[in-house]
Amino acid sequence: MIQRIQTLYLLLTVIISGGLIFVFHLWTDNEGLKVYAINNYLYLGLFLGSALLALTSIFRFKDRKSQFVLGRLNIILNFILLGIFVYQSLSLSGEINVSEKGIGILLPIFSIVCLVLANKAIKKDEDLVKSVDRLR
């Protein structure tokens, strides 16, 4: 059952949270240095935790309820990461040389969208199984 649509959404979340953090920078500081998630262990841990939760959720395809719960936990983790980025970006401004925010700050938003779509598909599968069980 790995060929379901929620697996593609979860795999996309793994790629976003586990792979793209090394490609896109989070912001550029006032010295012109690009800050990546690998430079801060908190950001790296939260991103890799999100990727690990999504990967675990992929292989929990036999237990849809736990897959749904893992998806919800992953959404909460990405909202925490997004909140930290918003706080950090608000504290970046104000210096004489304006710092640039990078596309890496938007990665949790893309992960959240993929996770919501995956949870919607998991819920749809669970409802389908319940309706078939009612007919028996």
C-alpha cells in the first residue's frame, strides 16, 4: 500500500525537510554571509525531526490512525519551526545594512501544505475502509 497518494505527499515532505534545507539559505546576515539550517543545531534538529516523522509515517501505512497522528505531530513541529523563523526574521531587521530573508524560511509552509494534503488522503482512506466494513 505504499503506492497511495499520501505516500507521495509524505515523500515530498521528506525531500523538503531533509534535503532542501541544505540547498536554500534561510537568510543573509548584515555581513553578507548566508545562513543555512546546518549552521544552527536547533533548526537542523527540527527540520530533520520533521523529515524523520514523515519517513516514519510513510512506513506506518498499515496503521492509518497512527499515520494520521504522526502527520498531525509533524504539522505542529513545522508550525513551531515557522514560529521560530518568524521571530528570528523580526529580530533581523533594524540594522543599517538590511538583511535578506531567504527562501528557506518558507520551507516549513511547503511541508505543512504537503502534510495537510497527506492527512486528508489518509482520512479519506480510513473513511472508505469504515464504509466497507459497515457493508459486511
